[in-house]
Amino acid sequence: MNLKQLTAQFCHLRVNEKRTSSPGYEEWVIYAEDLGKWNRILSDLLGPAVKPKGEKTTQEAFALTVKFGGILEDQILYHKKIGGVSVVAMLWPWKNNVHVTIKMASFKSGKGAGNPDASMQSEAM
């Protein structure tokens, strides 16, 4: 599965705004009231959250997300590594309790981790 295939799993859910769309990185604004649906799909595809809401950020979680703005205690991080490719999904709730920013990225794991790579679109995951 590549990032395009991952995002296709959300086609039936409401999206307020698609801010950025590229082969290795997606940034959307979704609705907080639908967060349970988003979390279920992300858990099914990427496994349970590696940094659930309310838990402190580990060094590993920070390293995976630093290029995308990091991950804070009130945010959620999903991560799955398949072969040499990492896929992350970050959920950032807004203070207005209406919206959530979701950031999804795929990149080569290891050196230079966290850099979205356009070649990831065609790589199998």
C-alpha cells in the first residue's frame, strides 16, 4: 500500500480542506466529530497508535515527526514500517474542538527519515 492507496480509504469520510497533496505527503483538515471513524481506519491499516493522545512523546515519535512539525502530548501518531518504508499519520486536534489536522506521509526509513519522498508513491507497502 502506498500513500495514495491509504488516502483512498478515507473517500467516504468528510474532509473540510485538503491543504497539501503530493505523492509522499498529505495534509488535510477534518472534522473532530468524525475522529472515531478516522482512528478506526488508521488502526486497521497502520496498527494501534504508537503515541496515543495524552501520552508523552518519545524520542522515536519525535524523530518520525520532526520534519512535519513534531507531535505533542494531545496529538495522536500512527506509524507502520514495511520493508524500508515508513508511513506515519498524525492527528492534531484544534483548540476549537471542531477541526483536526491530519498529516500523512511516507518516506524511506533510516538515514534522512522524515523526508517525504515522491518515489514512495510507486513503492509497495
